Amino acid sequence: MEFIVEAKTNSVTKQYIESLIPSLLSQLKLGRSRKLLHVILDKDLEEHGLTMDMTEASGSYLVVIRPDRNLTTVGMTLAHEMVHVKQMACGIMKHGSRGSVYWRGKKFTKKVKYLDCPWEIQAFSRQEILFRRALEA
């Protein structure tokens, strides 16, 4: 999977993310994907990060991350969002209409609490080990 990291300036955070992505792609077995990973650093993002499947429109997965002075937070957020990329790439998670999400074919609406969503449980359970292994690479 090819990737680009977009930031308003050529920041330390951008370089840090660029250094982590190859290991995350390898760990998640996404390296051979023909899709593009497009990471954008956006200081105005309210949450730490978000991921969107743009493969039908542009052949890419879009990950938006809010830069933080604490690079550990940025790295953990990136690892978390990369789990979502893997979930989408494997077809385990698909976005529906009106904010609904399909997880393994079962529809979840916005009524389900964030931390009770199975895709979030999986992402939170994997983010730290992925991040630590990426640091070691």
C-alpha cells in the first residue's frame, strides 16, 4: 500500500507519522494492497483521528489525525486508525447511510455507545502493541 502524509508544514509530526506507517502496514498485512493510504494532519479536527473509506471515489483510505505535541498520542491514534483501515480493507466494517456501520454484516446505528462498538473495541485492543512494535522497527 502506497501512502502520502499531508500537512500544512513539513513538521516533525509529519516525519514521525511517515516513519511509523511502513511498520503498521506490514504488521496489519496491508503492504500488498493496491489502495492508497492518504493521511492528513488537521489541527482543527475535534477528535484525535478518523478514518474514511474513499476507495470507490478515489481508490484510497483517508485517515485524518489531529497533531499533538505528545507524539505518543499521535502514534497511538495512528495505530488505532490503521486498525480501522484494515477492518475496511478486509470488508469486516462498512459504512452505511445516516452514520450507521455494518460490522460483520450486522448493522449498528449511532445509538450504540462509542466504546461498545466492536470495531472500536478491536482498535483499542490492538493500538498499543501495534504502536510499540512500530517504534521498535
